[in-house]
Amino acid sequence: IAAGLAAGALWGLVFVLPRLVTAYASVEVTLGRYAAYAIVSLAAMAWAWRRARPHLRPKVLGAALLLGWLGNSLYYLLVVWAVRWAGTALTGLIIGTIPLWLLLIGRPPGLKLARLAPGAACTVAGLALMHWSATRAGAGPHFWQGIGCAVAALVSWTAYALLNARWMKRHPALPNDVWTNLLGLATLLGLLPLLGLVEPAAADAERQAEWGLFLGVSLAMGLGASWVATWLWNLASQRLPTSLAGQLIVSETLFALAYGFAFEQRWPTALEWSAAVLFTCGIVWAIRHHR
């Protein structure tokens, strides 16, 4: 449970850090994050090469390539577009429904949905309040494109969470750090086709001023919000039912909102406070009844 909550805290960073480097395109931010993730993974793989080598079979490499693309490469590019076009709050709101889908699809056979319904109702109510609060803020020219990207990211990561949990539980002998490193390297391979989408940009003053910040953001997201968060999430996926691990993702929404408020230098409104309380109640209810 602690690993799942910590992963949520790190993942929440990705909803606000792209807003710090406005001079760089979404594709550049995505490539920066996962290039850093791949470099960290490559260094960790080299450090533990003797232990990792026996696990580098074609089946494992193929699964890493698929899941790395689905849960990282494709997902995060969609999130970056969604954050910039629809805003942090509304993107976090849509991504925040992932636990509900995982609850419906991944709960243990012996656990009745009725026992989890009150906690799910808290999450739904919190999402409804956040939706009302976010939509009252207005919409930009690319608002609906942002909503579409957020929904596509939701589908992508839900599929990743389910497939990754099944893979980890079917291969308990595969070390967590080895799998995390393989996902990092596979994610970068999945992003290589995006290099063709990077348009040459003039070296203007704004890009030069943000270059150091861009490197720092890439490292923070590549090491913390990617490698460490993935390791923590894999640990939670191995030890918890998918439905409970999914409920812990609500913490990502809570942290994303908190980081967004800090970035905007404002306190939450009454609706946003109420939503946060409901989200917390939903998490606590899910933990209690999964016991």
C-alpha cells in the first residue's frame, strides 16, 4: 500500500512539470523524460548485468516493448497534450477515473462489488465536484482536443495496468528492478518514431533561457516519476489485487491537484477541498474492505 501511494505521489508530478517549460513542444518534453528514464535504466542494467542476463529472453523483451509503449510512451505523450490543451485539473479528473475501471475489471472473484460500492461512490462524487469546478474555469481553443487526448490516455494506461499486473504475477521469478529497467529501455525504443515529429526550432531567447530547466525537468520525471515510480508500482502490483492497486492511483489525482494548486499559487476552492476529502475516503474504504 505504501509503495502504491508513493508511486502516486511521484506520478502526480507529470501533471504540472510540463507547464514549467512552455518553450518546448510536447514531443520534446516526452522524449526528454523517457530519454532520462532509459539512461537510468541502462546504467542500472549494466550495474546488475550478471543477474539480469538470464531473464533477457525474447518473450520478456517483447512484453517489455509492448507494455513500455502502452503505459509510458503513448500514455505520457497524450497526457502532455491533454495538460496543455485542457488544463491540469480536468486532465487529472479524467485520468482519475482509472481506479474505477480497474475496480470493475480487476477485483478478486470473492470480493463482491457491493462491498466496494461506497468507496467507489466517494470517488465518483469527488470526480463530479472536480468536474464542476474545472469546467467553470472556461476552455481554450484546443479544449476538446485535450479532452480527447485525456480519454485516450485513460484507455491506454488502464490496459497497461491490467496487463502489467497479470504479467508480474505470472512471472514471480523476474526481479522487479530488471523488469523496471527493461520497461525503461523499451519505452525509449517506442518513442523513436516520434523523432520524426520533432520540428527544428529556432534557438530563440526563451528556449535558451529554459534549456537548463528543461534538463532538470527531464531528469526529475525520468528518475523519480518514471524509474522509481515504476519500481514502486510493480511492487504494489505483485502484492495487491489489481482492484486495490487501482484504488491507490487516486493518490496520483490528489497529488496532481496539490501540485497544480502550488503552481498556480492558490488555495483549493470549497468544491476542490470537498473532492479531495471524498477521494481520501474512497481510498481508505477500498483498503479496509480489501483486507
